[in-house]
Amino acid sequence: MKEPLTGVYDENGEWHPSEEQKEEFNDAVLLQHVSQNSEHVNLLKITAARNLEYCQMHKMDFYLMVSGEIPYFGDWSKVRIIRQLMNIPNYKYIIYIDADALIVDMDHDLRQACVEGKVGACRHDLKPPHYMQTLNHLNVGCLYVHNNQNSRDFMDKWLEGYPGTSDPCWWEQGVLNNIMTPETVAEVDAKYNATGYANPCKHPVVKGYHGMGNVKVRFNMMLKDMGK
């Protein structure tokens, strides 16, 4: 597991890898981010080791980022980290998976979810009683990014939307849904962030447990899906 800590930061606060690091990178990276005082840290006991195993199988780099305080305005940290990873020319594919999401099909290559020049996400359709209102949106708990100038420009525009609002679909997620166009964001197959009540899927590759009970409940659901 490598973390991008030995490069340099430019005057805009953007991280750039050293020339030595560039030689070591694979063409794809899987990112997992969580704040250290978030209850989701406990889910790393399952997901971090599994993600590392997956990356070793598929020749991807794995970056596990545990940051400081829980940000008040959603999780903009992952958006910023993804954009910084896009500065690495080697990374053609950048995949982000929440701590409360689990790769269930370890043989499937997640590169297949990345659409050329776009940021990819799955559509979730929330309805009562699972949610207080009907909310149809692209969920940013799992993201599949093909790294080129078009997607980098979109990520810059996304970051300009900070902090967003809490309504209707939460901070950074709401901003993406407001600014996305067919040329910049792709709606990927439900199997890449399958969350039962929001987008049923018979054969999931990545299962999301977003909003499915407290962390203990999600932890046990993950263990069950892993056959443990």
C-alpha cells in the first residue's frame, strides 16, 4: 500500500509525485478515504484488507487515506484526493469506494466501469419508507473515473462548488448532480454500487450499504456477504 506523501506540493496546494514514484505506479488506483473519528473507521477492519487483496490480484495501487476531523460539509476530501491523483499520468483509471461498500466479485476488473473521459457513478432511487422523500440521483459513494483532460476539467468544476448544501442530496453529491452533463458524467451499471433498497441488482460487483442501519448492522451484513 503506497500513499502519496513523498512528492511535492505546488503553490496551489496540488500534490505532485516525484519522478521516482512515477516509475512505480500501475495504470489504475483504488482509493478509500475515511475520517479518523468517523464511525466508519470500524468498517476498515473488513474493507481495507479486502481492497488491498483485490488490488494485488488486479495490478492496481491501493491508497487508504485516513484524515482528521469529520468534515462538516459532506466528504469533499475524497473529491480533492481524486483530483490530486489525476496529476499522476500513469493513472488512467481512478476508482473510489466508500468504507461502507464492499467488493463482492473479486474476479471482476473494475476498470470496466470507467467510461472514457468521464466520472462514473450509479443511480440510486430513494423512496419512503427507506428515505423521508423521493430522491433520484447519482450516488458518489463509489466513483469510477477515466483520467483525461475532460474529466480533470470536470473535477475542477466540481471542487468549485464547495461546500454545496444539505438539501436535496447532500453537499458534494448534490453539486455533482447539479452540474453534471452527458459529456462529463456517466451513469454506470447498478452492479458497481448495488444498494438493495436504492437500486436492486441480481449480480453485484460492489455492494453499497449506505444508509442500511448503524455501523454494527452494516459490519454484520458485510460479513454475511463474505460468507463469514
